[in-house]
Amino acid sequence: MVKKFGILQYFNENNVAVFSSQSIFIKVALILNKIFYSSKYFDIRFLGIVYYVVFLPAIHLLTRALVEPARKIRSYVIALLIVIVFADASFTLYFNSFFAEPGMLICTLYAFSAVILLARGRYSKRWRLITLFFISVILIITSKQQNTPLALSFGVASIGLFFLPNLKKYEKVALVGGIMAVLASGAVTYGLINKEFNEVNQYQSFTHGALMETGDPSKKIEAEGINQQFALMREQNYYAKTYDTVDPNSKYVKDNLIKKYNFGWIAVYYAKNPRQFINLLDVATKDIMITQIKAVGNYTKDSGKKAGAQLTFFTGFSSFAGAFFPGKYAFLCLLSLVLVMVYGVSFYIDLKKGQAFGIMRFFLVLGLITICVFVPIVSIIEDRDADLAKHLFMVPVCLDLIFIMLIADILNHQLWLPANDGGDDDE
């Protein structure tokens, strides 16, 4: 890994403007870097510090949300599980990088914790948690273009907020405004996707998607109006390291492939080749719990480690989950259905009793489950089978949160029972 970079050191004639909320974290890190280190060179560890400063309160808030109201042995067990899962090095290694995943992880922890604390009624000034939830969600969606579909999922999770007790009219209006802001952030982020990125994604979703998991793709793509000679581009990257079968940026490719290969073409193609699509989804599912991206090394050049060597310290949970999670999309769908049904029971019980806890928790789980089910589909259609650990990052985060909450609910005897309202309100 490289830890030092020049600050505007060289002119970049290929610079492409990217809209991302991640720039907030980077700019704060740059300010700290210039104050304490250098105005010429940027040490990426300052970015790691910025992420860590906002990460630790997120862990605290999540722990508080899941262990309350009791402070017993089981509370320490839950806290330990949270540390083992979310302080796993496969997550924290992202902090010293320019990937958008750290911000996504941190903001997801904040959003999840805010809803659970609201559901418990533990804060008298709940507008703070509502604001935290919507700001966190908007930061997640705007962190990178692939997250635009998440606006719908978090919109589902937001429905539970309307079941907060004693909700005033202006608060309902504010909630509607928050949901509209979430949906608008998704639309704006999608609209600001650069043309070059679109073409790169289209090209690689073809070479690493439509041409993959099939014996002879030439006849299949020709049947859908694309010249069968493009089948020779199987597994070819847009920015190839060696020889290119054809120049991806050439006018010929743009006219005969990019302009024809759109969402409509993809939908028709996979509808006619469902087995190939299912195979691609299975490929994606095998990588779902592998959160440590394999394309990047974790050591500096002067460490003596081989290029690409990766850290194994404190990666026990991610290694276990990555090794034993079934690599079948059908299993993921079945697991998602079971989790929704489990929390659907508490939804029904609390709906009959007029209590908010089970209802809000259900809509939160439902929203996160839609991420788990649909992100692999979107990743295969839009982003192909390359860099799946990054593209599927939100899936393991959501599954981990649900699993830990399930364990906490069982230990606290709150899975199908109302939450204990004991304790003092916090400001």
C-alpha cells in the first residue's frame, strides 16, 4: 500500500469530476494533514484518523442500542460480539484507503442505531436521532454511484418512523421531507454519474457479465443484435494491463456495443438466459461475506512483505463468515425470507398492542433485507463479477447488523416480547 501522496503535485489531463460525500472526510483529513504534517504531501493515515474519530461513537451508539436496558453479563457478551464483528480488520483496513466503504460502514451503523434507540424510546429529544438517521442515509447514498438504488431500501426502513408514539403533525411533515430528501439524493447521485464511468461499467458488465458463466456466448449475443465477434472480449477489462482484443474507447466499440448494450438489452438477455443469470448470482453470493478486498495489499513496500500480502490479524470473523457462508443466491433469498418472517411476528404482536418497538424494528429489517437481496442483482447487471467484495459491501454489513440484533433480542428476551422501558431518558 502507498501511504503518502502528492497534494496537487501533477497536472491530470484525464481528471474526471466525481460527485461523492466521501470528499467531506477527505477534505477534513487534508486540513489536519496541512496543520500537523505537510502542505505538499498527504499522509493517508490522517484519513484513517478522521474515519476512526467518527467510527468509535458509532460503535458506542450501536452497543448502547442493543444492550439496553439491562446491564448484565449478556450485555457484555453483546458488546464483545459487536467489537469482534465490526472492528474486524477487513472493515478497518479500508480506513487507510480512498475507497468509499469506510463512510458507508460508519453511516450505516449510525442509521441503524438511531432507529433502534428511537424504537426503544430512550431519548426525550428524539429529533436528534431522526436527524442523525436521515443525514447518515443521505451520506451513504451519495458516497458512490452504485448506492443510488439504496434510496428505496432506506425509504422502506423510514416507514417505521411514522409509528413513533405521540407523533405531532409537524413531525410527520418533517419525516415526509426526510424521506423525500433520501429519494432525491439517490436521483441526484444517479443523474451526476459521469459518462465515462457509465461506459466503463457498460463495457465491463458485458465482458465480465453477459459473456461469463456460459459455454459459447457468441450465438447468444448475436441473437440479441450484437456482433458475435465481441464474444472474444470475455474477461477483458476496460483498462487492460496487457494486450487488448479491441480498444474499448474506440468509435467502433462505442457504436456497435456501448450504444446497443443498455438496461433493456440486459433485461431481455438475462430473461432469455435465466440459468446463466442464476450462475452469475451464485458467483456473487460466494463473495458476499468476503469483506477484505483481495486486489489490494495491506503492507508498505519497506515492510519486507511480498506485494499483495494481506493482514490476517483480527480477521477471525470475516474469515469464518467468508469460508462457511453458503455460496448460493437461493440460500440468501431463503435466509432473507426467514429473517423477515421472524421479525414479522413481533410486528404483528406490537401492531395489535399499539407498541412501536416491534413495528419500527420490522421495517428496519425489511429495508436492510431488500439491500441483501437486490444488491447482488444490481452488481451483476451494472458492475459485473469484478471487485465483488466492494460492490457487495453493504450486504455483509446489513446481514451482520441483523444477526447481531437477533442474538441481542434473544439474549434480552425481546425477540417477540415488548422492549423493557425501564431506565431514565437521555438528553
